[in-house]
Amino acid sequence: MISRFVFRSQLRLTVSGFLFCLLITSSAFAAGGPYAVEVRKNVMVPMRDGVKLATDIYLPVEDGDVLDQKLPTILERRPYNKNGCKSSGTYYASHGYAFVAQDTRGRYGSEGVWHMLTDDGVDGVDTAAWIGKQPWSNAEIGMIGTSYVGGTQHALAMERAPELKTVIPVDAMSNLGYASMRNGGAFELRFWNWIYLNAGKGSRQSHDPGTAAVLKEMAENRVQYLFQLPLRKGTTPMKLASEYEDWLIAGMQHGANDDFWKQNNIIDYPEQYKDIPVYLVSGWYDSWSSNNTANFQALSKTIKGPVYMIMGPWIHGRQGSHSHGQVTFGKEAAIADPLGWRKEWYDHWLKGIDNNVGTAAPFETPVRIFVMGTGDGSRNQDGKLNHGGYWRNESEWPLKRTVYTKYHLQPEGGLSTQAPKAEQAATTFLFNPADPVPTIGGNISSGNDILVQGGWDQKGSEHIWNWTQPIPLSARKDVIVFQTEPLAEDLEVTGELTVKLWISSDAKDTDFTAKLIDVYPPSSDFPGGFDLNIGDGIIRTRFRDSLKTEKLMEPGTIYPVTIKLYPTSNVFKKGHRIRVDISSSNFPRFDINPNTGEPLNNNRRTQTANNTIYHDAEHPSHIVLPVIPAKN
């Protein structure tokens, strides 16, 4: 047995003939597989338009030579530097797969101009075809990757590449006009953050050291740029990275869910998706969770698949962890071996191995969910709340046994299953765009330094840059709190969450936000209790009737609006309260509405708005909770 890494390198012409590349062969015993691994770096794979994409190939080696057989391939196409695939590439190659890692167009070693996902379907098709022609390939491909890299999987599946046999999109970009990029018509500023961070890192412009330094300085000061929005073309150092500036301006201007956001729109175009086994992965606190459950519903009705889904208590890309934000869910919440977990799926569908897929956890049933909230509420040694929970297998989503229950907003801040009886009841608050409600946790990714992820006590701290004082959000005048009495019994809420409000404003356009909170009572470990965020959402009122069409309001007119929160599975325990917070901002999770009715991302003014929520017999504002009946 070889117990150390051994390297040998040489110059060798690639099969395509386009570039000499470095071969590295190493022992792979450290990766857990039976094979050593040869790595072919920086193979330049040609696309149909002549652009070449930088690609690394990991191949299994036995007795000093690459296996003399046709291999299935795991493909990862990413904008984050293919060098980051070293551990996964080595792992899968050491287990008898070819692994291909590629920089997407215009990123790091690849030629061309970057565009947000729109080239990745066609480029993926060309890459898959190239793989299929290689002497080491059996022309069967499974894809891997998280976030944007999950989005490149969806893009290729929607192009129906012949070589593509299965995908595992984790926390994957899709349905961009519905949620997670545009959300209820608002823009999720984490993508503003993503652009500011990546325009000077891995872009074609960053190859020039001077330009890279200017863009790095811009990124380091981006919190200050938040206060200068909207972004206007040519007015900031972003002008040095033109395609990034162009996309960000267009994305922040384009609120309507139309063809601008068509790329990876699985909700409206599920029939475009290739009929292959699909394993959809996300978490209750991930930024793409609502799209993951929406994709499961759309694809399971459209393709034979099979389509599987797992939803953990995770934040973005952290399936291997069990603590997120200020909360822990117990060690069983984590996937102990994230690479091996995926490998079992690939082994079944790419190698035909009879294993746990379809027979045992975590693949026993099409749906597997983590039900949060059954912990004892104690403080662990790291100071985190033990919210707890457990895994449960299900056959569908939403669950057929769901009892959809309206909890109505009551006068004086109550929340009850009883419909309001008052003839007139309303709450008016002042929304000041200059003083937005701070974001504390939630469904976040790309939050680097401006947003914190996961479950948090809804109280200021040094971790929240725009709310450092130890004051709960519920103390703010612009946060309207509605909550139940302490629960007499445990209540499980599992499914999609919606809030329906009747509202008015003295502005032509404004926002309304909603947040579901599990209110812990005071305890010895948490003497002030703990207000745990469960899910949130927003509606920009110009999109109140349709996400496809803008329509300003008539000031003073009452309108119904629906806010879609992110899905969840949570047990509100006996003695806890269910709480809904209503406001008009959640910053910097969402961009701030200036209340002026000017075109999106083109306002020069802001104004305060007097916003009103109605909760009377004629306007019974409520949250719909998907209640799962307790077993007798």
C-alpha cells in the first residue's frame, strides 16, 4: 500500500489538441478510494463559438496507469475557481469516476465574457459532448455543485444534454424572478453583495493588477456603497467590470418575472427539464429553499425522474453541520459524509449499484425532512439554543395530511384562529427608508459581512452591523407584532407559508414584510426568552396583483396582498408563542423601497410612508399555517 502522495509531472498534449497541460499523479488512499489519481490541469475545452473554457480532469490510476476502461463522469461547472474542486475531484476519481472541474465562461482561467447563468446551458451541452468523446468516458455524466454551481446543473438539465444522466443540485439557483433573487418584486441584496465581491475576483478584468486593486478597494468599502443605492452606470469603480455592472443594474431595475428571468425557470417551464433522476437538496434556512420545494412540486408532476428531495435545518451549503446561527439542532441533523452521501446516489444511477437508493435512509422515500423544534431549549457549551429536531421520511410535498389553518391578526396584537369581529380595526405605522428594519438571520447566502445566516434571536448585538445595541426588533415602532397566547400543546407546522394582508398606504408604492417567529418563554438559560426567526418574505405593492406586471397604488385605497414566506418544518412547543411580525423593510436582506413610485433602481428621492394593516371582519388579515395533526 502506498501511504504517501507521489507526484510525477510531464507535458502532454490533450486529446483536443488545444493546450499542453500538466499531469499530476498522486496516491488517493487519503481520499478513501482504492485508486491513485491523475490530474490533467488547464485543458482548454472549445465551445461552439470558439471560446475555450479552462478544465481540470481527475482520473483513477492503478499500477501507474489510468484505468483502461470507459468511466462515468462527475462534472462540476463553477464560477469560483476550479482549483476548489481538488478534494471532491480526488475523492470521486479515487472511487472509480472521472471527475471534470471547469471554470465557467469569463471566470478565472476561462475565456469569454461572464453572464449570469445564461451561457451555462449551451456551454454545458458543449462540455458534455466533449466529455462524451474522450477515451476515458462512457458518455454518462452526473453533475455536482452548490448554489451558482447547482444552477449550472439546472441549466444543463433544461438543455437536455444527451450525456447527462443525473443531477444533485444543492441550494441551487432557479426561478430567479419568483424568489431568492427577485422576491415578491423586491431585490435580494445578497446578489448586490455577490457582484461587489466577485467583480474583482476571478473576473477577466481582475487579470490586470491595477484594476483588481481598485475593485478590491470597492468591495472592502461596500457597506458604504449600500447607502448610495441605486447604482447608476459609470458612477462607481464597478464601471471597470462592465458585464458585472450591466447585469447588476439590469437585475435591480427588472422587477417583473418575465423572460429576463427565464433562465432556470423550472416553475413555469418544467417540461424543458430532462427526464433523469434528480436529487434536490436544500435547508429551511437556505436562500433557495422555497425554490427547492417548488422545483420538487413542478418536476415530480412532469418527469418520471425519479425526483427526490431532502430538506434539513441547514444554512447555505452547510449540510455537514448541525449548528447554524445562534441555534443547534443536534448532531444527527448533519450529513456525516457529504461526499459519500452523494456518491451513493451516483453509484446507483451511474454504476447500477444496488444500494440504499429507494430502500433505506436517507433515500428510502422521495421526501426526507428535518422537523425542527423538539429540543429542550437549553444553552449548549457554545452558547447556542438547543432547538433540536429529528429526521422524518415522507412520500410527497406538501404533505397530504396538512390542515391549512388561518391564524388571524387581532386588535391589540393578538394572533388567533378566530376571525376578527370588529367592524373597524387597523394599525398604521411610519416606514422611513432612511431607518429600515435590520435583518437578523434568515434565508441568506452570499451574506459576507453584511448579513448573518440561519436562526437568530431577533435582538441586536455586535454581530449585526446596523443594529448593534441589545434591543429586540419588536421594540421598534415600525415592527407590528401579532402573537398567540402560550400554546397549550405542541403544534407542528410543516409546509409552505403565506401571509394575506389587507393594506393601504399614502404612497404609490411601498413594501410589506412578514416574519414568522417561534417565541421561547424565559428560562434559566435564556432569562429573556428567545425570539427565533422561522421564515420571512416580502411583497412590493406594485406587484401585488401579479409578479409579471407593475401597477402603482392609489393612496388611501385598501388592497389585498399576499406575502410568500420560505417553507419550514417546525414544532412550536407547549408554552411557546407563535408570532408574526409585520413591517415594510428587512435590510439588507431586501433593497429598500423609496416609496416614491419611481422606476425601480432609478429613484432620486425617498419619502416616508404611512402604511396601514387592516384586521377587521371585512379585512381578516392572517397567516396560513400548514398544521400537521398530532398522531393519536
